[in-house]
Amino acid sequence: MAGSLRVARASTGGPDPIADVVARVVAAEVARVGARGALLAGFGCEARALLADWLRPLVAVTVVDDGGVTEVARALHRAGAEPSVRDVTALRAWAETEAAARGLVPVGMTDKTTLLLGSDPLPARVLALGDLWASELADLGCAVAPPPVLRGRTAEEVRRVDAALSEYLEGGAAPDTAFGALGPLGEDVRRALDAGISRRRGLLVPKLTGWTVGVDLDR
């Protein structure tokens, strides 16, 4: 998968091209709206730390208040919210409130695999890691919560799904060619991909590949 080569190049020392693109896009959005910095809205300490390191050369970084998110999640639980969407809904609600009060831009950490195949609400409109596959982030030491279609799957299975998605979206392969080798999982992946089209519109994702969610929506 081409993405793995991107991560390999980015971890060899010297300037990191991925970090530079991500930081510049987020910094441009912060400047565009006249904000004071970025508020990182997401679960996962490793991804949060990685993204903060990437952004800090160009953007003032604040991390969302986990305590506030927990309080909102508890309120949603008492109101009978579905467990599958409660936490991310609480995260987005609190992040938007906190960001508005402090003059910041909420920045989510959803990866490309989850962005393409997930069904839960997204944590923010700006998704700084949205053009990095879940397996790429795993290679960088970041634990990623998989979308429902991949829950219980091994790291190697997730890597194979990422490769199939890359072959289809970035390489232009026919669906049967890209997903056929996945067996029954390939059909589940295709259904999840098709189901999330409307969820993926109106996003800002730093472009790192030949096909980026929020920029290229023709497939």
C-alpha cells in the first residue's frame, strides 16, 4: 500500500512531509476563521500526542477537557442516548462549546479507514488525520478504535482492508478487483463504504494521497 511508504519516509528523520502538510492546512483554517489555535477533539492518547507534535510548530494547541466530555456523555446516557453514538456525540458537543468559548477550531482525529467505513457522528469538521489509514497510524504507535465493520478483526485484516480501499480509491481499480481478495469481508466493506457517502461531505481533510475524503468525492 502506498500509504505505508509515506509513513516509512516520514519516520526516517529530518523534515516530516506528512506533518508539514497537516500543520499547514490546520494553520490555514485557524487563520481563515480568525481563531487563536486548535482544540484537539478525539479519543486516544497516542494519536492526540502525535497530532499535537505535528501542529505545534505552526499552531497553538489545546486538548479538549475530558472531564467535560464525560459529563455530557453521562447526561446523554440519562436521556437514553444510544451507547454506540453517545461518546462521540458528547465529544463533538463539548468540543464545539469549549472551542467557541475559547476562540479555537475543533480538530478531530478520525483516521481515513474509520472516516470511510464508520457510521458514528464525526467529532469535528476539520479532521487532521483523515487521509491516514488506520494501519498507518498503527505503524506510528497510535491505537485506533475501528469502525463497526472491522471490530474484532486482526491488525493484518485491517491492513488488508486499507490496501483494498487504497487500490479502489487511489489506484482506480474496479470494486471486484480491489475487494475480491477479502472474501465475505469485502462485501461488508463495500456496503459500509457506500452507506457513509453523505456523512463524508463538507469536511476539511489535509490532502496526502491521490484520493482524499472531503476533497475528492467522485467514487
